[in-house]
Amino acid sequence: MLFVGDDWAEDHHDVEVQDEHGQTLKAARLPEGVEGMSRLHELIARFLPQDSDPGQVLVCIETDRGPWVRALVAAGYQVYGVNPKTAARHRELMSLSGAKDDKADARTLADLLRTRRHQLRPVAADSDEAAAVKVAARAHQTMIWERTRHMLRLRTTLREYFPAALAAYKPLGLAGVDTLELLGKAADPTAAARLTIGQVTAALKRARRRDIPAKAAAIQAALRTEHLGQADTVAGAYAASVRATVAVLGTLNEQIKILEGEVESCFGRHPDAEVYLSQPGMGVITGARVLAEFGDAENRYTDAKSRKNYAGTAPITRQSGKTKTVHARFVHNDRLVDALHAQAHAAMLHDPGARAYYQELRGREIEPSTYLVAAVSWSGSAAP
């Protein structure tokens, strides 16, 4: 067998090829892309007989995704994507001085694979359908997170010079299309106070709000109340920044809607979509996010406990002598945890089984902060 350590960067790969005894056969720096992959194949071919199986080549790299990893798997190599922290711990064993460079990192990865392969797991490639769901779902969620960041910036800015706007538009939400339309028309207090009932009503109608007359009157009254503010020159500068933020939020709203349709389309084409939708509290968007993060490779998880560990819902026990403590698992996939929390909230509201389990935990006098985590763990154990 050949053991290949691949220390990757954005534009190149430092690789080292070792034999079964840890002897370095060749080290090289290869460019990213087709040229680098071709040179890697040529490099490996020097040390393998012509009738050898590509599965005799084992590659260790600190990632499990991307075109380079996909090409390695397609070539028939056994690819192991390791956590950078695992590689760092092995590097400490090989170099007590703390010295580090790309060439040495490639050697560390090759040695890690050669000596601890039984503790590592090969890359489990997802299907193309699951990969498409992952791209769409992550892009959609990232856009939503970006909208939240810009909305909070907008709130902070309005609070600095126009607090009446926060009170006026609070029932609509700062990211609402009607709120953005009215702020775009009148971003400073003077202009907002001149907004007519007709202008406000028209914006609410386009946003399809209910009880429009009452809402329009309340908004106009709030915008015309006296409040502490800034000098006209300063308020004008603030208003310009608000209009820019409003434009960004408007674009994000449009793109989030487009990506939502793409997520639904990609998720609907996946053969496991019905299985995910059968889980309590899981809709199309939440199901797509969970599928995206879990993946659909058959051999990735050995049991339900493995899924819980990856999702961060299984606790960590630390025991030494007579001391034993149980801690939350803070190292986890943030996107998956976010999706499972959303599922747990929905399940507790609409699924009798989840609600009964939640009430059972409350009866045990468990800390309130653990109710949701336990519900997530309960719902995650039923995942496909």
C-alpha cells in the first residue's frame, strides 16, 4: 500500500508518498486543478505495479469535499478526510519543538494515516442529488443569516437618530417589504412625518397585511410623535446609510424567495424526501437542511448514536476517579443544530409524542435549558 499525505491550500497541494514502513518515497508541490491531479496520478504510478488496484493508494487530507476530493474518490483511491484538530494533535507527537510548514504537514498526514488508519473513516461520498440539496439549502440559510445581520444594523442605526420608526414599524418587522418601502421613501424623521395615510395604506396593501386602516393610522401617529433626535445634517447622513441598508435588505428578500424555490425543487427530487417529511415537526425547508447536513451516504453513520454525536445532541461524559460530570457537546455542526432546534420547536407544538416527552422532562425537574436539547435528541433519534 501507498500512503499519501495531502496538505492543501487554495492554489496548491503539498503531498508526500510513504510506503508501509513510513519511508518517504517522494514529496512534491502540485498546483490546484486538472494539471495538479494529473501530476499526482503520475507520481503515484511510479511506485505501483501496472496491474495494481487504485484502492491500494490511501490519501489523507484535511477536508472531505470539493472538486479535488471528488477527483481522488473518482480515481479509486481510498480517501480519508480528517479533522484539522486531529492532524494538529498528531503533529505534536512528531515534532515536540512546534515547528510547522506545509511539507512537514504532508508528512504528518501520511504518517497519521499509516499508523492510525483503524481510527479514521474514509470519505463517504453523497449522491449528486444530496449535494445539490446541500448547496441550495446552505445558500438559502446563509442569505437568511445575512438578512438578520443587516436588519440588526438597521435597527441600531434607527435607534441612534429615529427611534419613532422602530416603534412605528415594530408590528411589521424591519425586514418586511412594506417597512422597507416606507423607509426607502422617508428615511429621515421630517419626511416620515409627512407620509399620508394613503401612502402608508398602499404599502400595507402591497404587502397583503390585515386590518390595514388601523395599522396605517397607528404607523402615521407613531411617526408624528415627538422624540429625541439628531441635528438635521447628522440625521441626513444617517438617512443615507438607512437607504443603503434598505436596498440591501430588499435584494436579500428577493434572493431568499428565489433560493427557497430552488431548495424545494432540489429536495423534492431526492428519493429520501418523503422519509424526512415523515418526521415530526419537519417541513420542506427544515427537512432539506437536515438532509443537507446529514448527507445520504449509506456508511457514514454506524448507528443513531453517531448521528446524535454529529448533531451535537449527545452529551459528553468526563470521569476521573470519583469525579463524574456530564457536559453539553459544544463542538458541532451549527447548521444542523439550528435545523434540529427548529424541528424540535415545531414538534413540541404539533406532535403529541414530542409534547408528551417534553412534559415528562419537566416533571423530572430537569433544568429548563435542557428541555429543548432533549427534545432535539428525541426527534433526532428518529431521523432516517
